[in-house]
Amino acid sequence: MKKAVIYARFSSSNQTEQSIEGQLRVCNKYARENGFVVVKEYIDRKKTAQNDLRPNFQKMLADSYNHTFDFVIVYALDRFARDDGDHGTDKRILQRNGVLLLSATQQIGVNADGTENLGGILTEGIYVALAKYYSRELAQKVRRGQNESIIKRNFLGGRVPYGYCTVGSPRGNGRAANKKLCINEAEAEIVREIFEMYSKGKSAFEIADILNERGLRNSRGEPFKANGLMRMMKNKTYIGTFTFGDRMIEDYNPPIVDKKIFEIVQMRMEQNMRNPAKAKARDNYILTGKLYCGYCKKKMVGESGTSRSGEMYYYYKCQGRKKRCGCTKEIIKKTYLEDLVIQSTLDHILCTENIETITEQLLKVQDEDRSTAELEVLRQQRAETESAIKNMLTAIKRGIITDSTQEELQRLEEEKKDLEKRITLEEYQESLHLTRERIQYWFESFAEFDYSDVNAREYLVTYFINRIILYNDKVIIIYNHEGDNRTELGIDEIEAALGSDLQASPQPHWDNPNFFVIRKTFGLSFSMEEFKNFKM
């Protein structure tokens, strides 16, 4: 007996209970057709999937530790998550607890019988990325209806910046209308101090340490971090300026920081960007957690030091050597190795030839999986309902008005509304249909990134790199094949699958079936000669 639970969600007040009913109906049908016994349903209402902070979603993850079910069924992957990082993390939690994720409407990396699906493996990461993309695209469309709020200088929603709070007049449903930002003086003093310290030469890391030692917490109630402080100091809200698309509106909200201090801070951050070696952050060791020593199998971690001339240098060091466990793995320069990984990914993974190959595979899988039958049935039902309403109105015009006709007309109107909502849900899923242009644009966009920007570097490594195994004479890069940033692959398992290729003349291993034995990953191997001659 295959035990499963269903997870359903809708995100906004514009959606209703019918959205949940539609998801549950499709998921239960999928369960019946594939021999699942549904033991529980987890439902989140008016909860976004841009993060996983949803009460019943978290309850489902917690219950998975009890091993009371084997599968989680969702209507589509965007019900599970719209963020690729959350998708990978939460899916790994389920997998570690012996639970597999299934979609009732999309072909992903797992079949209904629990076996791996090679075609679905390719599409799963793209579905998640596109869900995130369309979520942001939808947010842009919503902005078109926000002009009135901008004219009134209202707060448009989202996370309230640290140092501010909101006030607004109450309305009938208990929520506040015309919400505006006002200054939280206690937090505002901290904001001014942050800008002041940075303008006088302290680093974001030093500032974070100072604030945390004083027991202060950010707007989420968490310790301050350097990256968060950098984002804060770039936020023009603190000088009263609101940015909406291409529009920049000054004096939109009360300022906290003096404009002169703000400009000094921006100049210093720009200087650090031009000379990144002086401003390298501890969190910017982008290979941390993915880089392993090929000899003692321990992780390699980022470290820094100062030369006799006073110059700072950054490198990765094996923890086995660091803890004096007998490992002789040499240290390696941070930028040197990171540049190699990034450029290798661009040259060998995101090259035109491979993008074409992956695109063809995705389109083929999608064409086999795509079905519009349900949408057509709903549209036909709507047409029949509209026809019945028209007939009922005609009868009313002829004077046939009874309690029964009024009740029937009301029932038909409600049925039409329900069908409209269900059709909207189905049409949205239809809109996620992958075109050749969408797939290629998504992959090719990586070539457009500015890889001097640490955020771009981190994104590429997070999304594509599974493991890097470093020896003194070679480096092996293992790439994700499912897009979920899995890290459970063991080095021994990888080496066993590679076999003699570790000693062979290094070539891209596109034709080596062993890479598909290792849980559908693929990789590249480079000789140290190529390594040393590598130029970004």
C-alpha cells in the first residue's frame, strides 16, 4: 500500500476556496489512478510560495520525520515552492525521510511508482525556475494598479524596512487602508549608526559583529549579517526616496539618513567593488559546502591571511590539513579556483551546443506530457452554463418569474463563477508551457551575467554545481542534473562511478554512462596542466 499526503495552497485574497477544491480534486484523481491511499491533506490559504514559511507546509515537513507517508502529491510544482532554493532544500528534507515529491499535472524526476524519470529530471529544475520567473512577472503586472497608492504616498506592501513602521486608517475588514511609513525612532538610531560607522571606514562584517555583540536583532529577529547590512545601505528609502520601475520619487516617506552620509556610503561601496580584494567578505567563499578534498574526503573551507607586505590573500584549505589529520592537500587561491569553476561551466555546460540538446529534450518530454483535455471540458461546461443563464433570462423577460427560477438563476451564476476560477487556474498552468525561446533564453541569460558581481557568481554555483573534488593534480566538477542542489553524493560513490576516467586523459565526459549512474549527475575533469594555464 502506497501512502500519500496532498499539499494544496493558494496565495492571495483574489483566489478562493474553489482553487483549493480544484487542486484537491485533481490530486485525489491522480492518487486513485496510481493506487495511492491519501492519509492526510495539508492546506495553506493566502500563503505565498516565494518562501516556505507556511504553517501547514512546515507541519507536513515535520510529519515526514514520523515516516507515516511515502509520497507528497501537489497539483503542480509552483504549489510546493516558487523559489528554487526552497524547492531544493525542502525536497531534500522529504527525501532524507524516505518521502518522494510527485506532481499530478507535470512530469518531474520521479514516477508514480517511485522510480526515477530521466525526462522529468530535466524539466523539474526548469519548472521551478520558471515558476519563480512568472511569480516576479506577475508582481510587475500588479504594479499597474498601484499608481493611485503612489499618488497618495502610501506604503505598497512587502517587508517594512528596518527603522520604519506603518500606520493607516482602519477599514471594514479589519485591515488598514492608506498605510504609510513612519519612523521607528529606536530602530532609526541604529540605522543612522550603521551608516555612520561604514562611512568612517568600518566594514559590514565589523558593523554586524558590533551590533550582534550588543544583542541587537534585525527586522526578522535574527542576528545582523554583512550582506543584509549592505542591502540596507543601498536602500534609498532611508533618504525618503521611493523607486517604482523607472520612476524615482523623492520625499515619498520621512527620511532617516542624511543624504550626504548616504552619498559617502555609496561612494565607499563603489570603491570596494572596483577593488574587491580589499573588501572580500567571509560569506563570499562561493564554493563553501561544495568543495571537498580528494584525499581525506573532508570539506575544504575558505580562509584568509596577511602577507609580510600587509597584503590580504584568500584561499581554500582542506579541513583535514587544517586540523592536522595527516592530509597533505595543498591550499589553493580562492579567486583562481572559483574563476575556473565558473568559466568551465560557461564553456562546457552552458555552451550553445548543449543548450540546443537540452532544449530538444525538454520540448520532447513536454509534448509527451502535455494534456489540455481538462481545460477544454471546463470551457465546454462554461459555455453550457452561459447558455442556460441566457435561456433563464429570456424566460424572465417573458414574465416567467418564480422562486424556483430565481433560485436556479442564482445557482447557475455561482456555477459560472466557480468554472471561471477553475478555468483561470488551468489557463495559468497552460501559460507555463515551455517554448523553445523561453528555455533557451533562461539558459543563455547566464552568459549575460556580470561575473565580477558576487551575487551572479553565487547564483551560478548554487544552481549548477553539486560537488567539486580537488586533488593536487586534478579537479573534478560534478554538476546538478535535477536542479535541486543535492549534496548527498558521496565522494567514494563518485570516484567508483568515474573509475579509470580519473587517470585518463581529461576530456568532457558527455558520453560516459557512469555519470548517469551517479544519481543523474554529469561532470567534467581537468588536468592540472589545464588548471594552471586557465585564464578567466
